[in-house]
Amino acid sequence: MEMKAPSGQISFDDFMKVDIRVGTIVQAEPYPEARKPAIKLWIDFGPEVGIRKTSAQITKHYRIVDLPGRQVLGVVNFPPRQIGKFMSEVLALGVPDADGEVVLLQPAHAVPNGGRMY
């Protein structure tokens, strides 16, 4: 996997525009229509944000049955985006493993849904 140099500097105000929150996956389903293997996720980001859905190319490291109950981090203030026949409402965050496969970001300890990253 090719590593990229860090992006240019941004201000703290720019960083604060990205609303990254913790949520719990409440539902996961196969997404066989996706061009690349993916899973549909419904993530509960707490009472302020609610449940948002997305699709994620995470089939290498995660089984559908193991995803509900897992906490993840996601960007909740991007506009909805059509992914094939599925409307994505949140970006679940991950980092690449040595082979470029997605590993989801999650808190080290259970925390309340909706907590904003700082």
C-alpha cells in the first residue's frame, strides 16, 4: 500500500467544521448490488443526530453478524450521497491495514452515542 504525504495545514476552525461523532451500529445487511463488496450499516448517533445509514467496504475484516453493537466514528455533517441504489447519510471512518483493507475507527472504551470528537 502506498502512503501519502500529509495534507496541507488547516486552521482549527476548519477542523471544527467536520462533525465527527461516535455511534453504535444497530443494523447491518449485505449489499450485493455494490460494485465492490460492501455492507449496509445503520448507526445510532444518539438523540441529537439519530440513526443514519451508510455502506462500507469492510467485508475483509467484519462479518455482518458481528457488527451490531459495535461503536464506530463517523462524519455526520456531509450531505447525503447516492451509493448505487443506496443513499448514504454518514461517512463511517476507517484506516487502511497493510493490504489497504478498511479497519473501522472506534473508541477504546464504550462511550455515550453522539459524543463529538475533540
